[in-house]
Amino acid sequence: MTRANVDVQRGLGTRFSKVFAALALVSGALVLPSKEPQAQPAPPAAEDPIGNFVVPAEASERPLPKVAIAPSLAPDMEDVTLQTVVRRDLELSGEFEVLPSSAAPEGAYETDRPIVPKDWQAKGAEVVVRVIGRKLADSKVELVAKAYVLSNGGDPVFEKRLEVPLDRVRAESHYVSDQIIGALTGTQGGFFSHMAFVSGTGTLRRIYRVDSDGFDARPVSPPDQVALAPAYGKDGELYWAGSVQKSEFKIYRASEPTTPISTNIRGSIYGLGFSRDYSQVALSIGTSETVKIFSGTSFTDLKEASPIGLAFRPSFTYAGKLGFVGEGKFGQRVYVDGKAISPDGLMASAPTFCRHPDGNRAVFAVGVGKATDLVVAPETGGSLVRITQNMGSNSSPACSPDGRLVAFFSTRTTGEGPGLYVMRLDGGRPKRVSTLTGDGLRWDRLPPTKSVEKK
């Protein structure tokens, strides 16, 4: 056992409160090197060091296509679930203005009634979506989805029929939403997915998983573990780092939550991330001097990936480059492929990578003290754009699988209040999906769909 790990075990009892108070800012970074870190010079004074990074007002104000969802009076729970999920996903996507059910014309509740464009256009709709869920047998359900662009007439521009297992109706309803979004925008949505995060303080920190729309949040890690740094691996397996009775942090997974996974590098693990194709894994591991990033094809094939110290939150770009947050001259900076892409002195944390019409982007939190906001920058470096401001402290961003949305935690007291939010990458139309707060947020696609397409 290294000297760092001995110090971890000796020091956890007295240093937990200070260490974990910083987790929301450093996104799971537990900084416990064997030697006390040298004091860093203070950055130049500034009233608001990110005050000049402002998102353009038009980013959140441009008009969106008006979409109506044909209502249904069917009492079947399968139909109710499909209707509810599709409506919520289209609202959260930020791609549409979803009209209320009251906007439906007379007779719209009849599922076999043809779509008459002029009737719906009179209610302000430009697109109509009709979804139907019906039970086929004790264990099978049919999900039907159609989309009509009213300017093209009364024939659907998109139609899909899926046969799904009864116990998968809600998950496969998100899959239907993604198909509809893809038909209307050209790119499939990212709601057939799940999130994971850490919630709790001090020694009561557990890993939670939750659906992409905030539904069914539940703890995954055992209550006797102090948990941090969740990450989804292949086949939707959820991994995290956990400490039992003040021991060093080891890797655990949801399928065997009490059995630690061995690694070829000794030391406490403070960060974990997988590449998008799951062919690479990266860990933040405490060494005798500091915390460094190690990566490889498996947990037993790890090699030092960077000499930069105090390195946490490993994340991979779409091209497979390794990003993380590590020490700079005045604090923590975001690095991609060994190059710093965030300015020195801003205390950056929690990098994640999204798709953007102008190219792939890094999203991370920056700030001074307890105040943090989210900014966007090219993953190769460049100018920063601020996408939150004057709405509490916003932290721990995670990009959706399709790369168009970013989820994050906010302490805002206005609007919908504190909780877990989903927002467009341009900073527009943030919507709260859960009242839970935490850190270490990750967002990843579900394993392949269990649906069977019917002709």
C-alpha cells in the first residue's frame, strides 16, 4: 500500500467534511495526496471573472415549430404511458413548442379519425404527432407513432409500429420519442437513455440512477459505501468508486455492488470515465505525490495518460480524445489531449462533450468560490460562451447521447427552483426534471432497444 493510501485511511475521519464540501465544484474530486499541496498564487482579482461570457439573447428566443400531440381517451396504461413520455420528451428537447391538449380540434380524440390539416392549422399547429399504445398479449404491447407535417397534407411523413415487451413500455416509449424527433429534425433524439449521479453529503453519499426525463430516481450503491464518480460502461452497466469504513476508494458496479474490481495501478480511485464506444477507460488514481489520470483498454491495462497533477473527471470526446480537469498555475483547468482549453484562474470543473452545429463543444463549470456557471468552448480551445447566469450556482454538466442537450444541477431559487435541469446547448429553455441535487452527473444511452419493428 502506498503512503498516499495510508494517509487516506488515517485522514478520512477528520477531513471528510472539507473534502466532500468541494465535490460539487470539482465533480467528484477527492484530493488527498500524501503531502499537503503547496499553496497556489491567487488569480488576479475580478468582481466577476466570467461576467464577459454572455449567451446571445436570441439563442433562447427564436421561434420553434408548433407541434400538437393528438390526444387519446384510451384507458390502457400502455397508451397513457406512451402519450405522457412522448409529450414530455418533445417538450424537453427544446426543438419544438408543444401545444396543450386543449388545442386539439373537435373529434381529435378518435384515434381512427383522419388528420385534417386545416382543422389543426386553425388551432396553430404546424405538425401533428399521433401515438397509440395497445396491449397485444399478456407480455407484448404495440406502440404506434405517426407524424404529419400539415403543409404537406394529411398523409404521415413518418410512421412506425413497434412490438415491445410489456415490462419495457416506458423505456421503449423514449425510443419512440427519439424516432419522432429524428423524423422531424434529421437527427434522432437522446431520450432513450439514463443518468447517474451522486447525492448526499459527508459519509452519506450514494449513487443514483434516473431516467432521462427525471423519472424513477433510485439509489444503486450500498448505504455503507461512500460513493463518487459514477460512469456507464458497456451494456448499460453502472460503475462508481466507493469507500467502505474509511478504506481506499475502489471500483464497484451495479451488478455486483459489494465486490470491488481489481486494477493494475494501486491507489484510491477518485474519477472514472469510458469512451463512447466503451473501448477505453480512464481513472483518476491517487499516487504517492498527487492524483493522476491513467487510461487503457481495461481496468487491468492502465498506463499513465498525463503528467498533470490533481487530475479528475476523465471524459472522452467524440473522436476518443481524453479530457479531464487538472491543476494549472492558479487553480483547476480543463485539458483535452494534453492541451489546456480553459483560461487559468477560473477554477474549471466537470468537463463533458456535446455536439453543436458549429462543431463539437466542451461544456464545463467555471467560477470563483461557491458561485459557478456553465460555459461552452470548442474542444480544441478558443473563446468561451456562457450559457447560465444570474440563476444560482450551476454545476456538474453532462451531455445527452445525441449531444444537443446538457443536464446540470442548479441551486437557483427562481423559476422552478433548485434541482436537476435539462437545457439546450445554446442556453435556451432550461427545464427541471427532478428536485434532487448532487454532483458527478453522467448521461448515457441505454442498451439496444428490445422493440421489433412491424410492417
